[in-house]
Amino acid sequence: MLSGFCETNHNCTTRHASKPVAQANTLTCFCWHPVATYGNIIATGNNTGTVSIWDWETGKIACSIQTESPIVHAIAFCHVCENVIAIGGNNRTVELWDWKAHVCLKKVTLPEIKNAKNYDAITILSWHPQIPKTLLLGTHNEQTVYVCDVPKSLWKKLKSDSGSISYAAWHPTRQECVVTISDIITTWDWQKEVPIALNIRP
């Protein structure tokens, strides 16, 4: 199940805690595990670059991951590979972790955009609901979001002509579609990298 995620060269670290520890940290993001078997598992990220995996019923921390980023902006459990969590940081990089084995599997870094300002914070991050190991990711304030086939390191680029993209999400029923919000709401065929419906203003 983890095939395609693993890399041999990474410098991620991890630490453990048996119970919550009071700290002056600010939570920056949160997500539930999408698989029913792990329905009591949540993840939180904070402004010190730490992700904590919690059992919300017991209040205990199952795993605490210290990322390479100073701040964690987005997190997403993989529903196909249940042990994998994607962590979006402050350096255009997503770290993929096996949170049960406490191992960093791979890093995925956004391509740089030529002749444009590149933002560091990964704020758009989600796994495709039907297609395994496919990530939607992007930064706030850029006009481009990306779809990445993680095992093959293949990228699709969706570039808006109507301002910076503030939000993007998979279409819930049409697996070929991504919806983005900038100055207008646009629906894309991400595999062909073309818009198929637009001019809807919020």
C-alpha cells in the first residue's frame, strides 16, 4: 500500500508523547482521519512545525511529528494508504509521513513559477477521493494550483486567468474535476489542464 511513497533520502525527525503537554503553541490546522476504522483519530498542526496525531476519545497522542517547516499550514490523511499523512509547510514542500511507523516517506515540492512571485506556505492540500496517491496542492495568493501523481512525480498545472486562487477542492462526484475559487469560481478538467466551466462569481 505504501509503494510509490517511499524515498531513501530524507531528513525528517519524529518524537513521541504519551499524553498531551501544555505548551504556548497555536493550532493552525486540523483534520479527521477519513477511514471509519480510525474514526477516533485526528491530526492537528501548529505554529512550531509540529503535527500531533490524537485519539480524541482518550486524549492521548499517538504520534508527534516535528517537520522541517517552522509552521504547519495544512494536513490531510490518505484514505487509501491509511498510515500516510500529508503535511503542508512553509517551504513549498509537502512531507509525506507514515505516522504509525514514525517515518518520513517522501517530500513533494511545488514547482517554481517563472517570472512570478512564489509563495512558500502550502495552504491547499487534499487527496483525490477516488484516484489513489493523487494530491491537490497549492499556496495561497498564487494563480496556479497543482495535481501531483505522487508515485510517478507527475504534475498537472491549473493556472487561473482571473486572479489569485484562494481555495481549491476536488469535485465530490466527478473524478476528473477540480473546483477553484479566485475572483470567479472555475471548474477544471485537471487531467487535460483546461477549465470546463467558469464565469460564476461568488
